Amino acid sequence: MAVVLALTSAVVYGASDFLGGLASRRTSVFGVVALSQVVGLTALLVLLPWLGGPVGAADLGWGAAAGLAGAAGLVVFFRTLARGVMSVIAPVTAVTAAAVPVLVGLAGGDDIGAWAGIGIALALGAVVLVSAESGLSALRAARPAALAPALLAGGMFGLFFVLLDRTSADAGLTPLVTARIASVSLVVLLALAGRQSLKVTRSALPLVAVSGMGDMAANALFLLATQADGQLAITGVLASLYPVSTVVLAQVVLRERLVGAQVAGLLAAATAVVLITLPA
């Protein structure tokens, strides 16, 4: 069940990112991030009476810390994209986000089988390949100045998974409330400090709303995966396969062409999922 939940969260994460990316082409990025997270928080509060659980101060603290990490990662990621080469930044960020929960999980004693270990390694490679929109040749032209913030953004995204995994199993989705409040607050404060617009055009509102609800649903699915006794090394890397969903939607909706590396990445991701689900 944990594997299914984590994999579903990856699909929803990728779809949400795709819609958020479309909205960001039409209006302020900070506005898209802030409003989408407010929409997600509103949806969560509506469902909380049925999906919430008893929490302590520690659960709320871990949730808030996760929210801050995720929001910080988004801000660094967007700023890096604006200044650097997307074909380099995207795969570096994605593989770092996938590697962090794997390393933390293994260090924390996650006992995975041989097949799962091979699948995790293959999944990390798949994330790089799928995110390489201009092929792997672009990575050879990467400059250290661009890699450092990309690594930082990926580290923050990975830390989001790690911190949510620290919440108690019976907390339900309640820790996501403090996570979302913290992330919205940080994004708004940074936008105001940098004099960035928080306005969202009317044409982008439907995309932002669906993106926000999708992002919250993905967060919920991942949190439920960790609460279902899922090992962080496995649930983290499966959830980090979200670029696969984004790339597939870009091909279907926007008719974007896949390069050879991305095709290989899709095949590697499918193989990795099969290997991870095999018995030890």
C-alpha cells in the first residue's frame, strides 16, 4: 500500500507542477505559488474532520519545518531557473531531491532487499534522464555557479519528504496544516521583501486552483505512504519520480517532443518501479 500511495503522489505531484508551470507563463510566479498553496490549505481544512488525527507539538513542528523547506526550495529553484540553464538545473535538482530521502532512510536503518536497491539506483538515474530536456550533453556544460543553487533547491525538496516522514503514524493529515501555513507565510514574506507581484490574472486562476489542490493531494498521499509503514528510502524515491508525469503531460498536451535521454528515462522509471515492488 505504501508503494502505491507514494507512486500515486508522484503522478499527482507531476501533474500539479505541469499546471503550475502553465500558469506561471501567464502571471506572477510568486502569485501562482502563494495562491495555489492557499487553495490547497483551504481544501485540507475542509477535509480535516475526516482525515485528521491527534497531534502533538512535535508533529506540528515537523510539519512546519517541512513547509519551510519546501517553500525555500521552490524560491531557490525558480530564482535559479531565471538565471541559469534549465536543461542543467532541472535534472540536478530532481536527482538531489530523490537522493536525500534515500540516503537518510538508509542511514536510519531502512532494510531494503537487493531488488529494491537496484530499483532505487535505477530510479535515481531515471529522474536525471527524464529531466534532461536538452539531452545529457547539456550537463557537461554545467558551471559550478549554477550547480550549487540547483543542489540546494533539490536538497530542500528532499528535506521536505524527510521531515514529513518524522510525523507520528496516527497524526493523519493534520501536520500538513502547519506545513502549508509556514510555506505560504514564507513565500508571501519573500515576495513582499523582493517587491514581487502576488497578483494572478483571471485566465490563470483555474490552473492555479487545480494545481494547488493537486499539490495538497500529493502531499497527503506521500504522508499517508509514510504512515503506512513505508520505508523512506523507497517512498521518497518513488515520490521523486514526479518529473515523469510532468514530461508525459507536456508531450500529450503541449506536443513537446521527447529527446532520446527522456525516452530512456521513462523506460528506466517503469523498470525501477517493477524492481522496487518485487519481494526481497
